[in-house]
Amino acid sequence: MTELTQSRPIIQLDRIWKSFGGVEVLTDVSLSVQKGEVVCIIGPSGAGKSTLLRCINHLETIDDGTILFEGAPVYRYKRDGKLVVDPDRRIEQIRMQIGMVFQSFNLFPHLTVLGNVIEAPIHVLGQKPDDARARGAAVLRKVGLDRRGNAYPHQLSGGQQQRVAIARALAMNPKVMLFDEATSALDPELVGEVLKVMRNLAAEGMTMVVVTHEMDFARDVADRVVFMAQGAVVEEGPPATLFTDPRSPRTRQFLQSILSRGQGDDPPEDDIPKSEAADTQA
């Protein structure tokens, strides 16, 4: 966990609403994230966790409410009662500062590991190839893959591929990293190597919002844990408080279920319509 100074949040969600096909997936969600903070979001499947991350990175467009980045409203918001939609160029500038790692790795199979990492810095940031390669080598070293730069994705394990995906996001030098169940597609013996990279990033002060079912990670690394259910934030607080003395009966029920089933399992949310496909996909 990091030492935090309370200042203007780097990310702030103010009363966010989102629905798919008339089904409400996010309901009046407000959340703030300080610079350098690690926020872990937990909750049952269908709670809106992944959709929340996708809205932060504008992979989904909110229906109502405001998202602020470094204190300024972004993407789509109201000003003086009128709807404002940011131009594509500003949206891209914001999104470049928010890295995201998905459940699936989404690597380009025809590119080497290093090629995957330097693709966006060259073609999106406009970096010179030599500069991009130097930065790419540095981030691959950070994730423990500096010797695999010439390998292709099919030659790597799932854990190695996910570490390449993390390196690819880091190569853009983001201010915030979003992790959407980054270990859920991995075999159990490969989970640890990805969590180790995430722990190291947290220790270095990277701002992180992590949707996870790895309760040990949330307990040990998070500055704050947010429990979501039925599209809403039910409870949030320091892990020592939320895990040992949750205020909400719904939080207690979830944590008891996790402990009885094993932390890798995902308790169902019977009240949530199964049509929220966006919350189970990258």
C-alpha cells in the first residue's frame, strides 16, 4: 500500500448511469481515485465492475453522470445544462493516459513480443522507432520478459502473454492503469507471476483500479476496496476494515461465500439480468 496525500482525485465518477438494451448495469455510481492509489473493485458476476472500467476508458459511453480526469470533465458531460461531447482528438488524448489490461491478452499474433509493445508508441504517440524500442525493452525488463522480445505470442505461456499485455500498456507511459480480471483466464500456477508484476507496479506508486477476485491481492495491496452489487457501490473502505468488519449485510454475504467456495470462484448475482454480457467480456 502507498502513502497517499489527499488532493484533487485523478479520476472521479459522479453519479454514473449505464444501461444495455434497457437493462440498468450501473446505477448512480460515484467513485474517486487519488493519484498513486490502488483501488480494488470486488463483487459478484454481473455487478457492473467491468462495465465501470470500460466507462472510465470510454470503451463504453455513459448514459448520464460525469467522468472527470485530473479535475476536468471528459468524454460526455453537461455544461450549463447543455450536453457536451468532446472531439475525438481530446478523447484520444485522455485515453492514451489510461492504460487498460483485459482478461484476454489481445496480442497481435504476427508481431514479436517487442513488436506488440512498440506498435502503439510508434503509430499513436509518434515516437521514433529507436526510442520506442528502448522504452519497450525497459518495460519488458520491468515485467521480467526482457529475454523474450523476439518471441511470438504463440510461443509464450498465458502468464507471459498477459505480462506482455501489461508491458504494452506501460509503454504508453500512462498515468492510470486499469486491470479487468487480469488473472481470470490463466491457469492457477500462472496467476502468481502476473500478480507479482501488479504488486511491483503498486509499490512503485502507479495509480491502479483493479477488478479482481484475488482477495489476497486486494487485502495486501489495495489502499481501498470497493464492493459492488447490482450495478451500485454498496460499500468501500480500507481492506483491513472491509474484510474484517463490513458494514453491509450484502458485503458480509459475498465475503462469506468467497471464503467457503475458495477465492477464485465467483458467487452468482441472481438479481442481475444475465444480459449484461459486457461485464463478463474484455
